[in-house]
Amino acid sequence: MKHFSIKMLLIGVFLPLLCYITTIQALETYFQRQEAARLDQILVQIRNNEALYEGRYTVKEELNRKIEEYLSQGLEFRLGVSPHILVKTTDDRMLYPSQFQVDEKPDDFSGVPVEDLSSAQVGAENYKILNQGLVPSVHVDIEQNSWLSNSILVFYIFLYLLMSYRVVGRHIRKTRLQEKGQDRVIERLCVQLDKAENGLREIKVREVDYLERISRLKKERENLSEDIDELLDEMEDLETGLKTHRKLKEDMKSEVLELREDLDRLRGKIATPAKKKKESNSVQKRFKILYKKLCFTDRAIEGFLSLSGEFRLKAEEVIHRLNEDASRVSVKRKVFSRGGKAQILETEFSYSGRIYFQRGPQAKTVIVVIGTKNTQEHDLAYIERTPARNACA
């Protein structure tokens, strides 16, 4: 039931029923036109029947016999099609259905004994009726719980079940592919994190070794007065190497923190992807409509969503001022990304809040990062490691 929603359930209840009603009405209209055409053919046959003009039998008898014979032979009538046929004269006399049972007569009426006077009267009456014309009326209904109506309903139910099976199956396959992709990303990030942590441990071991060697050389320098210059040069080289490895250690720490942050963020997205994605899309759309002079990176949107309710209000107040006139916003300091090529400005909100922004393309201001004092180390590491971004969220 994970992939079967209430919406699909409601569609499954009402859609087959709606299709069933529509199809029944369409079939009733079709059969009504068909029966009207066939009734017209029967009336034409009756008008062309010479036996009626000779007075062998009445129009009413012939009309009832023809229609009853036709209704007894039609397959659709046994499947549930129920025609209601009325035939009247122009003076509103009912000819069909007859109120009494008409005795069946053989097709050859020449051998039926009829008095000449009676036959002439019957023929005259038949001629009068046929000359004035007949008024047919046909109305067709499809009976409920018949073979035809039940077959139509079962067909639409099975058709909906087949469509639902295909839709749910496609959704399940798509979800599984997404889960496999996310698992691969997590696995790759875990491998990178392990490599970074191993590198950090190696650097720490080297740092300890450098410290031990420096301490030993200092003791030797105190005890020995000769070769002092050589020792000083070696100490200088070791101290330079120590500084280099310390800087490398800081870089590795920043990379480890960033990888952990990316991994935690990805795991958080996997835990509640629909909710976070919906909230992120909502904030992106609202910012795009309200602040047309600004554009936001994905990191800025994530930072804004991580703020509490009061901090969001304070941050949006500064964002509003940046949208109106960026020159009116006080700048705390300038931050440069790696290589010093991109100049990013830092401003504050609510004492501990931080917003980092820069001038973007087409006279737009790019909001690069939104965070707090607690996340400042990660934010600066992100800016230091990441080149200047002009792409907006």
C-alpha cells in the first residue's frame, strides 16, 4: 500500500462508474437510432404489402406480427437491450403494441377465406390508414444487471486495474532506481571520508615525529656548541616542514568536515526527501518572486531552512534590504575564496547570524551562504574551497 494513494482509490471507485454510465448512454443512443431505422424499414414493407390493400388482414395485425417477429430474432434484445416501440395513426389510434394477442397466420394469406364485402371494407380501412401515414416512436433502454451492462462494467473495472498495475509498477521501478543512485552516492562519500580520515591520521603521525625531532635537536643544540649553524638550518627546515604539514592538516580537517556535512545532509535528504524538497522548492519560488534583484545558491537556501523561526525573520529582513539597495547594508568584512579572485562580503543579522554575498551577473547580488556563528567555520571552509558561484538556486 506504500505506492497506492487515496487519489488512486477514489479514481478507482468513480472512474469505472462514470465510464460505465457514459457508455450505457452512448449505446442506448446508438441502439435507438438503429431500431428507429429498422422500424422504418418494417413500415415500408407494410406499405408495400399488397395483401393489406386486398383486405386479407388489418394493418394492426400485420404490424404486430412483423415487430414481434423482429424482436424475437434480435441477439441484442437477449443481452439486455430493451426497446419500447409505439406506432400510432395520425388520428392517435394505437396500432402497436396491441392490447390483445394476435393469432399468428401463415405467410401465404391467399388461402384464407374472407367474404368479399368484409375484405373490401378491411382493404379500404387499411388503405386509409396507410395513406394518412403511421407515426412511429422508439425509445431504447439497456436493462440493469443484464449480460450487456454487467460486461461493460467488468470491462472498465479490469481496464482500471490493469492501468493501476502499470502505474504502480513504473513508480516502484523509478523509486528503486533512485534508491540505488543514492546508495552509490553515500558509498562514494563514505570512501572519500575514509581516505580523508586516513590522510589526517598520517599527518598527525608526521607532526608528532617532527615535534620529537625538533625537541631532540633543541637538546642537542644546548649540549653541543659545534656545528650550530648546520643544526639551525636543519631546525629551520624542520619548522618549515612542520608549518606546511600543519597547513595541510587544517586543509584536511576542512575537507573532512565538509564531507561529513555533505554526508549528513544527504542522509537527512534520504530520511525525509519529500518534505525537505517541498520546503526548499517553496522557499526558492517565494524568494524568486519577492526579491527580483537577488539570486540564491543552493547552499544559501539550505542555510536559510536550517535557521529557527526568529532567525529566519531577521535574515529575511537583511535580504529585503539587499534587494532594495545593497549599498545600505553594513559590511562587517571582506572574504576571499581560494586564490583571492572572488571578493565575498559578510554582513550580520541578529548578532550571531551571518550572510555572505557578492555582486553577480546582470547587476544582481548573489547570496552565497546563510548561516550562524556556530556554522561559520564550515561556511568559511565552503567559501575557501569553492570557487565563486554566480549560479542561482
